[in-house]
Amino acid sequence: PVLARAYHEKVISHYEQPRNVGSLPKGDIDVGTGLVGAPACGDVMKLQIRVDENGIISDVKFKTFGCGSAIASSSYMTERVKGLSLDEAGKIKNTEIAKELCLPPVKLHCSMLAEDAIRSAIRDYRSKRSAMSNPKQSGF
Ligand code: FES
Ligand code: FES
């Protein structure tokens, strides 16, 4: 069936041609960096977001040192969160990624890495911002 084939190709392409691989400047005040690891296998994922003045994610980059499913999960996540607010992005569940990419149960933790990474990037962005507005609390 044509539809099933199109779907399958979409999934495959996140494996073969990951989107948004790269880095954003970590020091920029509008950039949040998430760096997480999977204890089960030692794979590491870095995911960065740039947030515009309306609180919308305008750019996303990732680097994943890990298995194919982790790379595909992070690639999917970068496309999924672009254009979303931080609250919306923070609600994306690894089960959605696993379903979209047809991950088998043993690969669930790979998609968990992408969920952890986006949350960690959001946290980093927010803590940078609050450090800026509360200089005393941040220890400066
Ligand atoms: Fe080793 Fe995932 S368990 S790469
Ligand atoms: Fe560990 Fe995929 S992230 S096997």
C-alpha cells in the first residue's frame, strides 16, 4: 500500500539522513543545551535549542554518540520541537517517538534519551534566563 510505504520511508530517512546534526553556540543566552546519557549502554546525546523572543523554539541541533535508534530518535525530536513553545516541547513523550520510528521494546531507552535531552535543554535555557534576572541567586 502506498501510504504504508510512504510512512516506512519517512521512518527510514531519520536513520539514513538524520536532520539537524550539529551544534549551536553554548554560550548564547538564547540557547539551551541538554546533555544526557543512557546508563544501560553508555550512549550520549546532546540536544540544543534556540528560543526566540516569543518563547518559541526557532532552531534545534543535535549530536548523538550512540546507536542508530538513538540517532533517529534525536533527529525526529529536532523536527518535532521546532516551532513549539517550551511547555509544548517538554510534554513530548518517548512513547510517541518509539511509535513513529517503530522502535522495538529493547530500543525504548534510545527514545527515552531524546525525551531526557529535550527536557534537559529546556531546563538549561530556563536556568540561564533566571540567572540573568536574579544575579544574586546565581552567585555572581
Ligand atoms: Fe549499546 Fe545501546 S546498548 S548502544
Ligand atoms: Fe542505547 Fe540505543 S541509546 S541502544
